[in-house]
Amino acid sequence: MKQLNILMLIFVFFVACSVPKSGSKNNSFYEYNTSLADSVLAYALDNEALYTLADTLKPLSSVKFLRFAVAKDSTQLDGDIDIVKNDSFIYKIEAYQQVCNALSQNDWLFVLVPFQRTEKNVRNMEIYVIRKSLFAKKIQQFQSFFGQWGFTPSTNPSVVLSVIEYESKWDRNRAYGYLFGYPAHAVDFFVEASKTQFADISKKLVPRNFFEIPVFAGEKGHFTYAIPKSYIPTNIDSSIYTNAINTLNKYKNTRSQFLTKNGLKANALWGRMQ
């Protein structure tokens, strides 16, 4: 019994030490992340990520685009150690990374992926949300394509995204096209049209129309894919559109219940929708 009491005292001591004191830097950091998580999730739901979070139309969706001056500048060489000069950027990235970790639950995974391309010393990044079960099905559906990297339905989605982001242009575009939930005919058209344009830069952009699927934030320019100019939408396109509209209408009705004078309570809203 005496030994048990000592163990309990040790446990209480470590718990007390781990709880941030009121007004401490750690506590402020936690509160900032809680607020940030709500804003990130609110943006996701109001945009194309709704169809990953509340529907099965998109295995993968963009959530938030980020830019930080953490890449090498023109004076820095491959293998150099001292690259990042401003620690505040790292703290901001860490805040978003904590948000991704906190929001990842059940069938959803939030990941922050750095882009291969940089602009001077600026690294572009994107927060994505993945519906893991759908992601796995998409890998299986196009196994002959994704298999070239050894990807299978059981591969961690973070590994898949990290590899294809740094792959060659056409494979990268095709992989993202499938994972973003665009129909195969749209992915084929985009890749082949891009190849045609790249082969002869004097040629004009291959003529195209756009199939627009609305989100809460707007009717156009969100969940959108290119189609040939002469293409007539088929049942595949109509099915995507109809399902999206049904989900969007349900979201609009539920969303209104979580609006406050301080904004949208997105975490509570998403909890209701699950």
C-alpha cells in the first residue's frame, strides 16, 4: 500500500508539471491553436473539402495554402546547415502542424505537405484533408498506375502525397487528379492537353470548358475540372454534381445553427455532421 501511495504521488506530480500554468506561454500557444483549428476547419467546410469531410466525392481536398520564407535563398548551397533565419516561421508552421494532428481522427487525416517548387526563399505548402478509406479505394482502382511507386491500398497517405509532390510533372498531375476525385476522363484530358501545350509552347491553350461544382463559398472556381470544348457531360458528371448539391444543401441547413457573433463554431458543426 505504501508503495502504491508513492507511485500515485509521483503520477500527480508529473501531471501537475505537464499542465500549463494560467497565462504561461504554453497555455497561450494551446489557446491559439484551438482558435486556429476552428478557422482552418471552417474554411475547409465552406470550400471543396466539404466533399471529403461530409461526403465520399473527394478522397483528397485542399484546405489551406501557406507560404513561409524557410527555403534556401540564392546564397545557400545544397547541404548547408543554417537555412532558416527566422524562428517565428517555424513556430507558425508548428501551430498548423498541431492543428493537423488535432483534427486527424477516425477516417480523416489532415496533413501539411511542403511543395517542391520554391520562389526565391519562400516555400509553398498546403494543408490537405484525406478520407483514408476513399483514398485507399482510389489507389486500388488505379493500382496499375500507383503501383509504380510500390503504393498499395494500405500505404500511408502521407507517404503517397510526399512522393508524388516531388515526382515528374505528368505523373504528379495524374496522381493528384485521381486523388482529388476528378473523373478519369477529366484526368486524361488534363494530362494529355498539358503534354500538347508543353510540346509546342507556340500553340494556344487546348480549347476547354470547365465543369463547375458549387461549394458554400461560391458557385465557381472551387471543385472544378477541365473538359474538352465539345464534351457533353455524361451520367458520371451528373452523378457527381447531384450528390454534391445534396450534401451542400444539408450543410447549409446545419451550418446556420452554429453561427455566432464570433463566427462559425466549426469544430462543433463537424461533430454534428459526423
